[in-house]
Amino acid sequence: MNTHQARPAFTQRVPRRTLAYLSLVIGVLALSLSALFVRWADAPGTVTVFYRMLTAGVVLLPFLLRMPAGERAPLRKYWYLPVMAGACVALDHGLWSTALGITRIANATLMNYISPLWVALFAWLVWREKLTGKFWAGLAVTLAGTLIFFGAGNLGGFSVNFGDVLATVSSLFFAFYFLITQRSRTHLHTLAYLVPVNWVSAGLLLAFNLASGYALGGYSTATWLAFLGAGLISQTIGYFAISYALGSLPASLVSPTTIASPVITTLLAIPLMGELPRPNQWVGGLILLTGIYLVNRSQ
């Protein structure tokens, strides 16, 4: 759906692409707080992410209802896309938030963000997207930095627990979300896509929490504030910004760029959580950011 057909090609592309890059930066910064909100909340991880999705759904719904009917109309035809994406978000966040209660923040967040590997392989094998040699080189550097950041090369080697496995599985659903969103944004307005995604995800997480017997109330003020922060900052701002960026930028570029999020999370954890990164995390983080730069240069 293109609402700017009357504009000249130059004025149509350049400002929109610049805004997409700005949205991508904002989205990465907002998502960097996700793990901290889960840790700050004195509640099961799936309860925290349920309120995260619910808050975003409630906040964005009035904006969706105020949109012109014509901009919402394609949702009747492509309703299955946000439903699929919502299921992926619920599985991604449910597994990842559970992993945060088992393993370290850096481990869970970083394992979740290996999604660019799955995105690139799927786009290349299934959608036949052409990825240049520069892209693959940049992705290789990105993944190398990720491995070093996680602990490869240490004398003790990798130390993988069940939380790390859950976070890795969650990265598959994170990748599928990116791929579905890239396709959805060719048909649906950002709000017409993102609001149903939040409500579908919230509904699935609610069903899981009720089936698991997790309490949905009775929490402290600090925990409710963590719920609210996760919903307003990480989900509403973060995912809206990423979804908007995916309307102009390919998933094979956006997904690797979001790997900056766990690096920022680790830096924020120094003053906020008292977790000081190890030397390999500093080195791995720099290599990782270099890879992201190369990936962006390749597009």
C-alpha cells in the first residue's frame, strides 16, 4: 500500500528511508531495556511480557480506530499475517523471558539475537533474495563478535544451560516475526499490523499464564511500574519503530542491526544491575558492532 504515489521518486524515497533508519535506532534503544524490565519485575517472565503486550495493545488501539477506514481495510484480507506474527511474538517473548530467570541477562539476550542467521538463510533459500558477498562477510563478522561476546575462546569454553537453549529457540520465532513483518508491511499500515499483533500475543500469553496457574495481580508498585515500562517503552515504542523501519528496509538489514541491543543492554546493566562485562564481552561487542556496520554498508 503506497500513500505517496503522487510524489516524485526522489522526494518519496530519500526522506522515508532516512526516517526508517532513525526509527531503527530508536527501536534498538527501546528494546535494549527489555531484559532489565523483566529482571526488575518480581513476577514470572511470561506474566511480565503479557502485561507488556497488553499495555501496548491498549495504548495503540485508539490510534488504530482513528485511522481512515480505507487504511484499515486491507486488514480484512490479510488478517492472517498479524495473527501469525502475534503467535511468533508470544513464543519468542515467552521463551526468552523464561530463559532470563534461568541464565544471565547477557546470555539470554545474546542467544535470542542470533535471529539474523535464520532470517538470512530463510530469505536466501525460500524467498530467493540476493545477498551480496559483502552482506555475508558482515554477517560473519557479526556472528563472530557474538561468539566472542558469549565466551568463545575462554579457557572454560562455552557453558550452556537450559536457559541458553530456550533463548536460542526463541531466536527462531524472533526471526519469523521479522520475515512476516517484512511481507506484512507491503500490504498493511504499521498500526493496522502492530495492534493486532500485540492483542494476539497478549491473548496467547494470557492463556498460558492461566493454564500455568501464575498470578496476574497482587504485585508491588515497583513490579507494576516494570510492567508499564516494558509495555510503553520496549513494546509500544520499540516494536512500532522496528515495524516502521521494516516498511522501507529489508529484514536482512534490520535484523542484524538489532543485535546492537544486547550490547547496549550489557552496558546499561553496569550502572543499573551492577553487572560488569568481562574483557571478552568488550572485545566481542566491538567486533559485533563492526559487523553490523558492514551489513548496513552492503545494502
